[in-house]
Amino acid sequence: MKSMIAVALAAMAMALASGCQKPEDKRIGPAEQAGREIDRAASVAGEKLDQAASKAGEKLDQAGQKLDQAAQQAGEKLNTATEKLGEKVEQAGKEMQDSAREARKEKN
């Protein structure tokens, strides 16, 4: 008798345990359907945001490279202009020395 009760209890426990597991039920409620659609939309939006961020990062990298090139070119032009200015100042200094020498010669 005890064994029959034990078998019956075991059978009921197994039935309850298997009843707790949800089989792949094609019948879902409107709230579950809405939740799934929200999850899908969030996933798609996340992927699009990732793509947009990646493109923005690439554009920023390109802009940074262009700025670096422009700065390098500006530096080179500034160096060239400085050299030319130095040459002109040097030439003006020589002309001033020559004028001073001639003025002294005329004075003597």
C-alpha cells in the first residue's frame, strides 16, 4: 500500500513538473507579441546606431587626417616665408652697411 502511494505521488510530481515547462506554444498573447516586437525593434535600432557610430568615427578620422595635412602644409609655408623674410632682412642690413660706408667716405 505504501509503495502504491509512493508511486502515485511520484507520478503526480512528474506530471506537475512536466506541466511547468512551457512547450513552444504558437499561441502567444498580445502582450508577449508586443514585447517580442519591441525587442526586435530595439535590436535593429541598436545595430543601426552601431553602424552610424562607425561611419561617424571613420569621418572623424578622415577629417583628422585632413587637418594634419593642412597643418603640415601651413607649417612648411610658414618656414618658407620665414626664410624669405630672413634673406630680405639680411639684404637690407647689407645695403644699410654699404650706405653707411659710402656716407663715411664722403665725409672724409
